[in-house]
Amino acid sequence: MKKIALLVAFLIIGSTSLFAQSAVNSDSVAYQLQRQKINNMLAARKQKFGQYEQSLGQHTGIFGFQTKDDIRRSAGILMDIAKTDDAIFKELKILLEYRDFLQKQIQSHSHETESANSDYLKVIAHLQQQNSKLKQQLTASEQRLSTRQTIFMIVILFMGASILLLMFRKTRVKA
């Protein structure tokens, strides 16, 4: 009985940890995808910054000066870099919120697991107590049965002795 209760408790604990691991794995995949998205955006920003430096080096005006178009092109690239930076900050915020969410989820799952484990231990302790009570009741019941059997045997012996005594008296009276 004790072994069965322990086996059931361990199976339940094992199954909950498997389900939790699959949920965490899907969450970590989403987290990795978000990180990859940010890394791609950073690579695009680096490329735009290279374009900006190149545009600063272009001097298409008379006597090698920059024209308004050169400056506008550089400013446009700089605006794209600023927009990319804003988008990166938004994605980083999402990533940080997601990381905080994952940490809270892991903490709550850890707390739930600890709580479930303590509950399982309480159930196991309760079942062990019930098992010991049942064993005591069985022992007491066996003792009562043994006592009843002894009393029953004494009554049968007494009845048999009474019958033999009566038969012995009848045969003596006849003789």
C-alpha cells in the first residue's frame, strides 16, 4: 500500500514537470526569436550607419563641397537610423518584459511545484498513518477472532463433555 502511494505520487510529480518543461521550451523559443529579431535590427542599423558615413564623404558640389542634396541624403539616412533605434528600443522593451514574464512564470511554477510536493508529502504521511491504523485494526480484529474461536472451542468442548456425561449417566442408570 505504501509503495503504491509513493509510486503514484512520483508519477504525478514527473508528469507535471514534463508538461512544465514543454511550456518553458516553447517560451524560450519565442524569447530566442525575439532576440534574433533584435540582432537583425542591430545589423540593419550598423549597415545604415555605414551608409551614413559614406554619404558624409560624398562631396558632389563645386570645389568639392557638399550640396543640399548630399546633406539631405545624409539627414535622411540619419533619420532612418533614428527610426531604427526607436524600433530597437521598442523590441528591447518587449524582450525585457518577456524575460520578466518568463522569470515570474518560472517562479510561480517553482512555487506551485514546491506546494504540490509538500501536498504530496502530506498525502503520503496521511496514507501512512491510515495504513498503520488499518494494521492496528487488523491486529485487534485477529485477536478478537482468536478469542472468539477459543470461546467457541471451549463451548463446544463443554457441550461435548455435557453430552458425554449425560450419555454416561444414562448407560449407568440402565445398567
